[in-house]
Amino acid sequence: MIPDLFTQLPPVRDDLETDTSEAQDETVEACLPFLAGQDDLFEYNEHGVPRINREKHIKFLHNSLGRLPGGFVAADASRPWFLYWSLSALTMLGEDVSHYREAVAETARGMQNDTGGFGGGGRQLSHMATTYAVVLALALVGGEEAFEVIDRKAMWKWLCSLKQPDGGFQVCMGGEEDIRGAYCAAVIISLLNLPLGLTPESPAWTGDSSSNLFTGLARYVRRCQTFEGGISGQPDAEAHGAYAFCALGCLALLDNPRRIIPRYLNVPRLISWLSSRQYAPEGGFSGRTNKLVDGCYSHWVGGCFPLIEACLSPAASASAGQVDNSARAGLPPVSESLFSKEGLIRYILCCCQDQTKRGGLRDKPGRLSDAYHSCYVLSGLSSAQNQWVLADSDDDKSATGTAADPAWTVLPPLEEDVQIFDKRDRIRPIHPVYAIPDENQRAIRSYFLEKDSEGGFL
């Protein structure tokens, strides 16, 4: 029951041999035995797809939250990421991570700077990426003890100091300005219900009260779209899959995605570039043109499609998840997925699972599993296993009260559709923008909304 597409060499091949083509051939040869169901360590279903080995992966991820070997000292500045990657992956596998609340809160407290934001470790410079990871980790463990670790007033002032006159954000004081900063800032502002007003000390301060943390941000994102249709980290650079997700996620937090994404991005060209990142026979995604498939792009590229598809598909009732007959004006409605969900599911479950005693998920066969790939491979699996539907409402407001915050409804696969994975192998879905479960993002946002209604921020 395995289609030939996933068990044979590509039917169209370029005769020109290069280092790149040789590396691609080696990758295909490494993947084919797994895709063809020839690995004795797997238990395959009738579609030739192995089940997800939750127990091994869960054990691996719990170990990743413990004391790590000495070699990990090189990753000391990435401690927040290990928290987020491991907690997020555990959550998607169905684990309750709330018992980590006290430890995560204490760890986060030691990485927070008085000037705002979180560094990669104690006494390290605050960085947008590590701050984003800490905030998501605290949202995953949940609860007042975790939320109250965050000094939101200092965070707001720190974000104001990173806001740039052209609309974008630096990732740290004196650091680069890129699309990561745009997305991370939008997530942090939204989840923590931070005010949008700028401090007079901000580089973007003009004295005009209409200027704020979001002013010009969408235009900055638009400048990062390349001639190919993909998104680069900065204007006039190379398109990269992770930056595409950051761009879409950022725009989706600034306004209703149905309006803002087609307004600021060339959607057909972006779809073309993203679609070109999925390979056969592997079924997985690469991050850039002429690069190899990598399990992490199951999220960075695969996670772009739910955002685009939801914008192009008929709108749904936020309460019941029922689809009506209206389509996004000016763009064709989507009735089927824009990428091969079967291909991605096969790549993840066949090629990305480490079935040895180690457990965890990996880039591709021959590579070691790690917390980073475990998180983003599972995030991609969530995108492929579920369908997110976007309600078309102009009345909902964001946590900041200034931008539309549409309701997202996650739907399981339709019963009449043939699914190549077993029901027991469906993982917990995550929010398509925040990349954490919907209930977690709602909990942290509701907490600060309620607190601010009582004068909590001031």
C-alpha cells in the first residue's frame, strides 16, 4: 500500500552532476529503505507507515530536561530553547508538563535581566529569540507562579529600545535587525498583553502618538519577500523556510490573516516557492533552494501552509467550526491541501524517528535525534494531521485591542478521507501562529488581560 512515488528514484533527473546532486542522491538512498518499509525495528500499519513510538520519545525528552553531558556547555546560551523544545514536544505527545512549573519558573527567573527580556543563561545579554523561548516555556507549564516571573514593564521598555525607525526590530541591543525579531516581538507583545505605545527613548520614537511597536512592521515584512517568492531574513537576502513562517506568523498577529497576508505578500509566488521545498521520494521539506530535506522544516515550511490555506479557504463559524460558502475575495478558495500531507507524514514517521534505545526525532536517517528536531518534527506532524479553519470576523480584537484576532478552530481529519496514520498516532494539535496548544496561549493571554483590567500592568 505504499505509492511508487515514495519508493523509487525521481522520474526526472538532471544529468549534471555536482556536489549538491551527489549529496541529494545520498540522502535519497538513505531514506528509501525506511520509506519502503524495510526497517525491522518498525511496526508498520496497512499503509506501510510505522506508528509513533511515544514511550521512547517521551523518555528522551524528559532526559533532555535533566542534567546534560559536558559537551552541551557549547549550547549554554540556548538553555531557554531546550526548555521550549522539550516541553513543547512532550505536550504534543500528550504529556502533562505542569509538574515542571516550579523548576521552569526558577530557571527563567535567573535568566531575566533588570533591563527587560531574557538571556540565554544567567548574566547573559537579553535576546529576542531566547525571550520568545522563555515566554513559550512558561506558557506551556502554565499557572500564576510561571506567569508572574515575567517583568512585563521592563519587557515593554526593552522591546521599545529594539524597535527601529523602518518598522522592524533588532534581536538584541546593537544586534542585527531581521524577520525573527519581527515575529518574536509580535508573539511576546500579544501573549503578554503589552501596551503598544513607544517610550521616548525608543529609536522609533517620533513624538507622534500614532506611532507604536507595530507601526511599519508589516511593511518591513513585505520588504523581505524575494524575487523567488520566499522570505529572507532581511531585505535583499536569500529566501529561507524558517523566515517564511516568521513572516506569516508576524502578519497573522498584526491583523486578520485574510486581509493582511494578501495585502503585504505575493501569495501565489510564496506558494510556488514553498511548494518547491517538498521533495520526492523523501516527502519532507528543505529550507532553501538546492538544499537537502531536514525534519525541522516540517514545521518551518510545513507550518506555513495551514496559515495560507486557512486564508484561502471558505470561512468558518468560530463557535461551531462550520464552513460557509464565502471565499477570500481576489484569491481562489482552497479545497485540498497545498502540499502533500501524505508525503510529509511518511517522511516524519518513517525517516525522522530514532527507533534505537535513544529515542527522539531527528533531521534524517543517519543523524542523531535531539530536542530541537523532536519539537519541530512533531510540530510539522501536527500541521499534516490536522486542519485549521479561520473564522472570518471583523469584530474580534487582539490582546492589544488594536488588531483583529480571529478565532482559529482545529478540525481532525474527515472520517471519509483515507488516513495513512492510525488514530492512536495523532498528536496533540498546536496553534498555527503561536506554535503551542491553543489552550495554553489562551490561558496566558487571559491571565494578563484580566490582570490589566484591574490595573495590573501599571
